[in-house]
Amino acid sequence: MRNRARELGIHVGILPPGHWNSITDVAGVRVGHVTIIEGEAIRTGVTAILPHGGNHFQEKLPAAAHIGNGFGKMAGYSQLRELGTLETPIILTNTLAIAAGIEGLIRHTLSQPGNENVRSVNSVVGETSDAFLNDIRALRVTAADVRHAINNAKDGPVEEGAVGAGTGTSCFGFKGGIGTSSRRVPRDFGGYTVGVLVQSNYEGILTLNGAPVGRELGRFSFSQHTEIPRGHGSCMIVVATDAPLDARNLERLARRATIGLGRTGSVMDNGSGDFVIAFSTAYRIPATTVLHDPPVALVSNSHMDPLFLACAEATEEALYNSLFMATSITGRDGNCREAIPLDRVVEICRRHQLVGLLDRLSGIRNEE
């Protein structure tokens, strides 16, 4: 049985999580997976993140993106940066399935009632390479798989680990995958929620709440006794919040996700594509052309710090969850990625007095 970090007594940071400790704690956000495991070589899939339950093209959301290291392929980046709006669900998949992701989002958008006159769609698709476990050249992911993931999206608990876009990924030499977490900021700062979902597929020296787990497990980048490749791997991070932010402060929020990534032991290697997409569900921007966008009261710059902290903490924990919930997978050419041994992880954390750390802290964690 696999367990999330908190179920093992490993608490990240000081802010409390939402009800599900998931990106779906941001009201309206839904997640859907299509997991594709076929024969001995196909280990891939699709994960769809839906920011709200309406027509995304007609009711756009404020959004931004940040690149930590740009060795990757993210469709829709330039328009997202230029206009600061998101007009489709977000799709995560493998590197060579970007085109299928774009087509699936286009077909989904064109099929929506009210979009009969739409002639341009900015599909937002992110990727990491699952080629170690998956026969990526088979181009197995289709536009139909993408639409299926969208149509199956739901709120509540999110399936994690070796599912959807995380089916064939690796992390720190172990099996990686999909992970999620959330944080609530104190009432005095708005009581907002920040939720994060990750597709982990990167390397480095695993550090868990400060404990040198990767070093003590003897599996880390640059070690003479490891088969982890140097400078390979990527990470996709999706950040959702109900805090009313414009694109400028959403980009600032997105940058803080890389703090959480760094805390886990990543240095965003030369060959790593580390992309963050952030959006707010607090208000919608109509597609109809008008002279002025509706006025919105936005969180001030001086009150962004709790959201920055929430983003860093939720990203860090989401990445741990992606590792902890993943099961061992054997795929292409007999390649195998074993699940990280949770008993040893807990033992290392206990030795460093990091299990149940939050229970020994007081303060804002108990605020509703």
C-alpha cells in the first residue's frame, strides 16, 4: 500500500492544507486522467486540469506561466504570456504527444455550444518525456484520449502516482508521476486557497523536509554508484488559486513554485524542462469584445507573501506525493522504475526528527 506524505507523518511547511489536500480544493477545479498501459512497451497517458465547469473559451481566466529551465515543449506559452488569459483546459502528456494534446483541446473547444464562430484556439499543453519506460515513438496518445480525460474530469480526491501523464515518468531514479497538494492562507490574508498539481520526471539529490534522503538511499545524480542520468528530466507544475490576482501577480506566484521544486533537490538541470502554469478562478474574463474589462478588486502586492509561501509549500508536498504514491513500473525494453521504499524514507526522516514535525509547532496551522 502506498501513502501520501501526511499519512506517513511527514508534514511540509506551516500552512494547513485544504480538505482534500489537492488542487481540487480550489472550488471549481477538476482533474481527469487517461492511463495507457498496453503490451510490454506502452506506458503513457494524459492528465487534464479543468479550471472551471463552464466554457473556457467564452469565460477565460487570468493566467500566467514561468519557465525555470526551458528544455521542454509547452504549447500556448506565447499567447498566455502576451494576453494573460487561459481559454482552454490544461493538458499534460508526453513529449511527442503535444500535437495530440493540441488537437484534442481544439476539438473540445470547437464542440462547445457558443463556440460556433471560433476560428482560433490557444491550446495549453505541457509535457515531460516518458521515453525510458514508454515507447514514445509509437505516438500512442490520441486526440480522443485527450477529450476522454477532459470529459472524465472530476472534483474531490485526485488519483496520484503512476497515472495519466505520470504513467511512465521517473523521479530521483525512482518511479515518479502525478502529485497534488494545497494550502490555505490565514483569514487575515483573505483565507484563500492555493492548489498545485505536478507531473514529476526529474533528477537531483532527493531532500525531504531537509533530510538527505537521496544521499542516504544511495541513489542520486552525480553519484559514482547510480544509474541516474545526468542532466535529464523535467517537471510540469500547475498552480490554481481562488485569490483574485492579475496575470502579473500570477506570474510572480508561479515563480515561487520553483522554490518548492528546489527544496526537493532539483537544480533544474540543463536538459530539464521546468514549466509552471498559474491561474486564478476568482473572476472570469468574457470573450466578447468590450472597451473595458470588468473591474476586479485584486490582492495587493504587500499581501502576496502568504500566497507565495502557500505555493512553495504545496509544490514541495505535491512532488513528494507524486513519488510516494507511485508504484513500480516495468516498460520498454524491460526498463524498470521501482517505487521509492517508504519504510526507509520514514526511518531516515525519524532519524532526523522530521516525522510529525508539524505537530510540535504552534501557530497558524490551526486557523480556519
